Amino acid sequence: MIGVLDTIGRSLADGAGMFWDTLWALVLGFGLSGAVQAFVSRSGMRRALGDHRPATIATAGFFGAISSSCSYAASALAKSLFVRGADFTAAQAFMFASTNLVVELGIVLWLLIGWQFAAAEFAGGTIMIALLAIVLPRVVGPDAQERARLRLLAAEPGGPGGDDVPASRSGVRTLAGWADAASYTISDLTMLRKELVAGFVVAGFAEVAVPVSFWQSLFLTGHGFWSDLENVALGPFLAIISFVCSIGNVPLAAALWAGGISFGGTIAFVFADLITLPLLLIYRKFYGTALTVRLLAVFWATMSAAGLITEYLFRAAGIAPVPGRATARGMIGRDEWAWNYTTVLDIVAIAALAVLYWLYRNRERLGAGGGYAKDPVCGMQVQIDHAPAKARYEGRTYYFCSDHCGHRFSGEPARFTARGGPGRRGGPGEPPGPAQPAQDAQPAEAAEPAETGAGG
């Protein structure tokens, strides 16, 4: 029993060490993401993504890189873009970039494993999107795409809308504007808190509790190209069954790297946060079973191929790290409890987060929050005019970042409204609808496409 408790304690300590090592980077990344979501206009995305020419794919990648890094957010917005006229391949390229070409992911990779992984994330992500643009149109033809669009239109009444203005109605030079940005930051952190906690906890246990021999039995070594191929194919499979998506899979990637998976396999694992089992079920609901199977095959193949190509490119350049070696910081998650520059940066980050939280809590007094609501399921800030889904319950309208959250609410409305009804009609600062007798929640219905990058 003492041995078990010791293992649990060391696992949690390792996970906490990883969190402490990356805290400042998380605050920086989510702070930048909140500012971009508040101040950068995105209503022109649909008009800019009407085909899958190279220039259009590059535009999709840029728009994805400046949007929310949540996997659920990316899938919801990609679906909305597609149903409103964006090319199917361009919409999927946008989704890939949303979770693989974002600043916070690169910073956390750099801190936890090394700069090579951060560089590989952006280089490999670009390769992966290029492969997707080549392969996907040949696997999912125009007829299949049109059937998918008609399926979504049947479930999402209403035409496209939205002004060509930033999400925040206040300027970047006003406290109200920064309060809107802070609301996005706090909402993103709230939305991803479970993924982040799960990622660090699972990574701690994967490093301490799982014998190295187990990882070595999974990852084929010593067979040259065939070992590399097996590792990049296995990486996405581990992502599928891990259930950890978004930035939460980076700590687990660090543990896998320490366990012996190849450089390319680690990169392929990080790429594969878009094919975890919960997201596959969402794709099935969006596009149907047949198209989801094709998407899984294409996504898995492009993720693995991008990981393999990236590894060989880095080897050719002489900058590929060697599997199984401790990072420049020692063993992952250990020896981080010391007075060093990380401690100073974390203290500064905590102070900055406190300021952001103050702006978020005082957004109404500062004149921000108009036209927003908070998703009662995941906590994401949603622009009411463009919420992907909404539902009525006890006389109030609740808005959701994605169909996924909308359906969860419809199944258990009392559970989520007990939190205080943050998704009420009118958003923060506006009165709720008139009280009505209790009633069952009406099924979540699709609303206008979400142009703010919100997701749960």
C-alpha cells in the first residue's frame, strides 16, 4: 500500500512540475488568443475560403492559426464555415491550423520537450495541411461534399449573417475592449480546464507508474525505416484512445517521448488531437458515418506522413533529437521546484492572470460584454448573434459554442442551469427573460455560424 501511495504521489508531483514549468506559457498563449479573438475580424473567412487552391489553403491556415486552440472549437467553426459556403478542404485545413499552428502550443512544446518539437510542430503542421489539401479532395469528392452540406443545412436553418467587424464592439485602446479580450481568455481556460488537468495528470502517471519496458514494447526500434513508420502510425492511435485533446495532450506527448517513441511519432501524436474518440463521434453527427470513416483515414494518414517527413527533414538538417534521452531540463516534470527564471516568469504570469480575471469580473461595469453569452456547459464565451446552437429552458434562451455542448445541455438542462445560468438571453449585463414555469429543455437548434472561434 505504501508503494502504491508513493507512486501516486510521485506521479502527481511530476504532473505538477510540468504544470509549473509551463504556467507562464499557458497564460501568455491564452492571453494572446483572447486578444486576437476580441480584436480581429473574421466575418470574411467564408468569402475567402471558397476553393482549395494553394493561396486559399494558406489563407485558411492563417485564419486557423489566429483562432481558438480548442479542438471542439475548431471542429464547430470548420463545420459552420463549410455549411455557409466555404470549400470542404479549406474548412478542414482551417481546423488543422486551429489546433496545430497556434502560439501557445509551440511554447509549451518548447518548454516541456525542447525547441526542436516546437519547430517541428509548425514545420510539420504546414506539411500536414499541404498533404491534406492534396489528398482530401481525392477521397471526398464533390458529390460527397454536397451531401454533407445538405445534411448540415437541413439541421441548421437560417442564412449567413454577421458584420465585417471584430468580435469586440470596443476598441483596442479601451478598457472595455480589453475586458472583452479577458473574457475570451478566462472562458478559454475554463473550457479547457479538464483537458489540461487530465493531460498533466495522465502524463505524470505515464512517466512514473508505467514501466519503461511497457513503452519500449509498444514502440518498435532498431529496424530503421520500419521502426519510424510504426512509431508515426502508432502515435495517432494512442491519441484516439487517450481522450485528451487540444493543448492537454502535450504533457502526455512529453511522457511518451521520455518512454521511447520516435521524434516523428511524438509529432504525429500531437497532431492527432483532432481524431480523439469524442471528436470522431462529433464528426459522425455532423457528416454521417461514411464520411467520418473517410476523414479518419485521411487525417490519420496525413498526420503520420507529416510526422515521418518532418523527422527525416530534421535528421537531414542535423537537428533531430534522439529518442529516450532526458530533455535539457532533466527528466520531464522533475527538478522544477527551484528559484529560477521559470519561477519569476510564473509569478509575473499569475499577476497578469489576476489582472485579466479582474477585467473579466468587472466587464459589465467597464462597458464590455454586450452581445455575449457564456456557454453553460463548457464556460466558453459566445457571440450571441453567431452562436452555433441555442436552446430554451424555463423561459430563457441559452447559447452554445458548438452542437456538442448544445446536445449535452438538452440531455441534462437542470444540471447546467444550476450553475447560475451564465448562458442566459442577452449575454452578460443584460436581464434574463421573464420567468416561466419549469419545462423540459427544447432540443438545441443550430444558430448562425460562430465567427469568433468559440468552442467547447
